[in-house]
Amino acid sequence: MAGVRYTRTGFADLAGWADDDHQAALDVFGLTRGTLPETWPDLPHPGQTARSYFEDRFIPVVIEDGAPMLFTGYYEPELDASPEPDDTHRFPAYAVPPDLEPGKPYLSRRDIEEKQTLAGRGLELAWFADPVDLFFLQVQGSGRIRFPDGRRIRLGFAAKNGHPYTSIGRLLVSKGVLSEDQVSPDAIRGWVTAQGAAGRAFLWQNESFVFFRRIDDVPGTQGPPGALGVPVTAGRTLAVDPGVTPLGAPVWIETAGATPIHRLMVAQDVGSAIKGAQRADVFFGTGDTAGRAAGALNCGGRMITLMPHAMADRLAGDVQHA
């Protein structure tokens, strides 16, 4: 990573700051505050407004590394699958293998899917008819699964195989299959499905593979757990690069485009493709409507991290090398 610069700014510089629902953002930050060090501000005292709390306790800081800002979206899909394999359901989502060692490369996507090296070890959590469904479940990191008998389960991210993430969308652009403005989950799904076995094999170029766990302890009214272990919230949760943006921090976003989003979010999550100072993923919620909104977000803009005063004093104006 290039040098990372932290630059102070003011709340008056945040476009639309006065018009946001600061209490909604504070409610989400309240879920996260218990995961943060004691040096972070306590929640507001009774009678203090949410807006004054953020303005009193935090400093807006722009974090830059020379790369342009890119916002994308993610969501929690609802997918059909089976608890057992059959002639139709042949593609399993796996639990974490006991021999996987964190931080060390494990079997690649191709090893797992083509060679079926994990088959017969009792790790299968659900079986899918469409391998593209399973692929996008891994890209999103969690999902709600519907079984034919009416039962439903929830799967959440548990671990990765230690191989780097490769964007299938970017590969299709580089090969001239799609243009930059055509890339979307629906376009990728359509192309892969149309190619049949060759399309499924193309997905192996993303060697990163996600393992899941059953989520039975989070109510269906809440989002899946994020990187901090607390449920994510539609429209208020942001996935960031934790090597640059502190997890748990409030983050103001200003997206570009015809329908810009100016809103205070909370950095509650991470993602394989989310790397760099000006890179973020907005969580849109659960289901197809959320999926369409998430797939449509692909734009520039800027984000500004709200830091405690001591942290801003320590970092702002400095160039950190990572």
C-alpha cells in the first residue's frame, strides 16, 4: 500500500450532515461501542442529542492513499437449497475443515469444486442446484437458505481458504466480454450460466473460497453478524479495509451519481475486495430488492471517518506507510 494520509476536516464540510438521521446512526454505533477500546467515547449522556454527541466527541478525518474512491454494495441473499444431495442439488456449501490453519493457504476453489477434495468429510451444510448461487453466496458472505420442506437456515461467514480474491467482473471486462458500465451481479450470472460448464470453470479463476457456519443465535429481524460479531444494519453498515479505517468507527459517506447517498454509517464489516483508504461496501439488507440496489451501486465519491479526538490528533497530517 502507498502512503496513507489522514487530514482533518470539519462537520461543516460534510455535504448534507445537518439533514441526516443522526439518531439512526447512533443506534447502530451503540451496538458496536462495546467492541471498541475504552479510549473510544462513551455513549451520550441522557438529554444529549445524537448530532451533538458526534460533533462533540469526534473529529472528521479524510483518509487517502492516492486511489480514487469506489463505493459498491452488498446484501444478504435468500436462496433455495437442499439439506441433502440429489440429482439436482450437487453443489455444497462447506463448514470450516478442521485442518484449515488461519493465515495459511489451503485448497484452492478449483481443488475443492473440481477435484471434490472435501467430499465425504461431513462438512456439507446445504446443497445447491445452481453453482452460481453458491458462488454469489460466498461473495456476499452470508445468506438465508430455504429448504424444500419449508425449513430455513442462515449461513454466515466462518473462514476463507487463504487464497487472494479475484473479481470475476473485472476479468470479464479485461477480456472484453462486458464493459465497465455493464458489470453487475445479474450480468455476471447471465454470462456464467450461458457458458455452462465452461462458465463454472471460469469462476475457478477466483481462487478464494469461503467456508460457512450455521447462524442460529441471531433473530431473523436482524442482519447477519459482521466482522465485529454484531448484526449489520441495512443502510447504516459499511464494510471497509480495517488496515486503514478503524473497525467500529462512524464513517460519513457521500456517493456520486444520480441518487447520491449522504449518510453517517458505521464501519462494522470487511470484505475480500475492500482494500484501500477510499474503498467501501454499503450493506443494503436482505432479499432480491436489496440485491438489486446493492448491484446498482458502483460509483465514486468520498468517505470521511469520524475519529476520537486523541486518535485524530495522533494521525491527522501524518503519512503512514503500510
